[in-house]
Amino acid sequence: MSLFDLNTTNPITRELNMLALPDSYEIELQSDNLLFDIENIEIKQRQLIVFTSEKGFDLIDLLTLLLEKIGSCNVTISTYAISELAIRRLFILRQKNLITNLVFLLDKRNVVHKEAALNFLKQFADDVILADNHSKVTVLQNENYNLSIVSSMNYTRNPRIESGVIISSQATANFNKEWITKTR
């Protein structure tokens, strides 16, 4: 079976084929002000936003913007690296109740290199999973939205070109949340 077989019964594969379906939306952004452009996009169901940015911006900025745009969410994050600044900003988002539940999958090297920051994260996150991890996926879910951000970005300072996708799909968000939370 091909990944692009539209007759599949697998809901994940069906969602991955959404661009071939007439009721899906695709937006491509190459921007020197990606956050401004995303702020002005109406987030819809079954939408794919493909992005690249020529100027550095941080994934925590994109997460903050999306939370402010769509409201409080359960957030599930998988990242290879995280900065202390990003952890502090996550704490503020949690205090503002923009993040109602927070689950993290981090590369286990963070135990050695950022022990104090990791301990702070463990104080306010609902679960912190440490494993051999290089993935960079963020899932935002509430009653109205199911977004997955899949990108080249870690939760660190990003002075380089970055790219990724924002996928508005319940099946994709559930798939990403499931594999992240089951990793041990």
C-alpha cells in the first residue's frame, strides 16, 4: 500500500493524504517575519502550514503565539534540546493557564548538561520523559484545535534557517501525543 493511497482505512494515513482531498487547506510561508505571518492566518481544520524562515526565531515564540491565538491547550513536546529561557517561558505560560497540561520528552543528555533547568521543569510539568531522542514535535490540543508542529527547531535560541509544518488534524495530533507519551 502506498502512503498516497486514498483508499486506505488507516485514519493516520488518511490524514497524511489530506492535501489530495478537496476539503483541505495548504499554506506555504517563506518569510523574514514568520510569527507575524502566522498571527494573520486563520487556523482551520485539516490545514497544513509549511514554513521556512530566513531569520532566527524561537520555537517558544511560535508556541506562545499559537496558544494566544487558539486558547488554553494540553501541550505535549518532544525536543532534543531546551534552554533555561524556554523553560522559564513555559512556566509563565503554565501560570497564565495557557498550558493546562504539559508533557515533555527530552533527550536524556539534558540530565547531565542542564540539571538545574531540568529540575525546574519537573516542578511544573505533568510528566518529563528522558530517552534517546532527537525528534522535535509539539502538540497543542483543546476542544476546538488539534495542532502538531513538526520542525527542525529545538526549544533553544535559533539563529539559523529553520523549517517545519503546522498540521491541523486530530488524528495526527493524537498519533504524535501517543508515541511521545509512550516513549520510555
